Amino acid sequence: ANDANSYWMVKPAAGGKCGQGEALANGAQFRLQHLQTRKWLHSHNHQSPISQNQEVSAFGGEEESNEGDNWKIELSAGDTEWRRDKKGGLVHTVTKGMLHSHQHKSGRPIAGQFEVCGSKSRDQNNFWLAAEGIYLPAVGSDEL
């Protein structure tokens, strides 16, 4: 909470389309762009520095993106759309690793920060909640 460096924008997957306010259905593909740096949440088959899982990093910019920036939402059984009150798993479309975090902190380059990586295993550390931010009403809804 209260960390402006933690904000990400949901954008269409590389080569895909997604309208502003369009709900993310289970299985939808998209990219996440860091609000301040404009870099994409990216992954590939390299080891992460702390856990030796799959590395996740920030990559590119407005005009530089590739399939390594694409993610897919995986929801709990029965959920059809990712909403701010529902946890979802983010699956990297190329490597199939899930966005993951754990309790191991980095000494550098950013001391005290938790590592975020990709993981082939499925556990409670793979589910994310979009807690704060700006939310647009879904197309056709009567939400304000």
C-alpha cells in the first residue's frame, strides 16, 4: 500500500486487442506495463538470482515489446472474470511459469525487496490481488 512504484497498467497482449474497461475473462492474455518506467513485466528461461526459479524483470518500453511480455490470467474454479476482489494467477504464456513471490529478500540491487520470479509449481504464493489503483467500469456495466 502507498507505494507508487507498484502500479501497473493492463494492456493488450503483443499482437492482441483489448478495449479500455474490457473485463479480463479467465484465460485472457495481456501485458502489464509499469506506470513509472513504461517497461513491461517480462520473463524468459533464465534463473532468478535468489531462488534460481525463473527470472522476471522489466523490459523494453512503449515501442519495444515481444511475446516474453505476455501473461494469461488463471482464476479459481467458478470465477469467470478477474475482479479487484478476486485473486488470480498470472501465467507466462511462453514459459508457462506462474508469477510467484516468497519470503526471501534481496540484498542488492534493492535491499529488503522480495524476489518476484516465475515458478512451475503451483502454490498460494502464485496468486495476486489487484488491491489499489484506478479501475474502469466494465463495458456495458452500470458500475460507477
